Amino acid sequence: MNSKIEFDVHPSKTYLALSVIVYFFALFITWHYFYTLWLSVVISVILSIWLLDFLSKLRLKHPNAIIKISLYKNKLIVKKNNHSTEQFLEFHLSYQSRFLIIIKTNKSSIVIFKDALASNSISQLNRYFNIRNI
């Protein structure tokens, strides 16, 4: 196993599609089940503001968005969009599949979709955590 593995993170199209589907479902529920016009309008405006804020995070334009992940033997370094880095000495795999990996750190989780990394990078991440857990 290499001593260092680096990944550049890109916006995930899968997560974008799922988020937009949930947004439109929430709008449908708002207009279908609420019987007052003003309540529907207020909730729709709140949902739209939330979507605009969330899309900036999803497209990695937010200052706290993770743009690069570096894995060493016993530490995880995360580079954010505002050029800051975070180092985690304690991290473990929370969920692992062919399409998604969730890494649990001290107080937060890092969710990585397959299409957010370069090709075959998710399998390289899976191998890293499988070797580390042995």
C-alpha cells in the first residue's frame, strides 16, 4: 500500500439529482396538502432559499466545501475551498459500498459518492479501508 493516497473531489451528479428530486417532492407536498395559500407560499419561499444555499454547497462553491482528500497510514487530511486544511488522526469507515463511502471523523462525517472522484478512485478507497481494517 502506498504511503499517501490523494483524491480531488468534484461535484456529484447523483447527489444533485437526488437533492432536486427531494426538493420537488417537498414542493409538491406543500402545494397539495396545505389548504392555505399563504402557508404554501411561505414554505415554498423557504424551500427555494434553502435550495439556493444548498446548491452552492453541492457545487463545491461554499467556502467549507471539501475539494481534496489525502489519506496517509494513520491520518486523514482534508483541504477545503477556502484554502484551509483539517487533519484528523482518528477516523474510521462508517459505510462502504460500490457507489458511496462515509468516513466518520471526530464530530462530522465525510460522504463521498462514486461520481465525485476520478474513475476507479472509489475502489482504491475501498481497498485502503479494507487493508486498514485487517
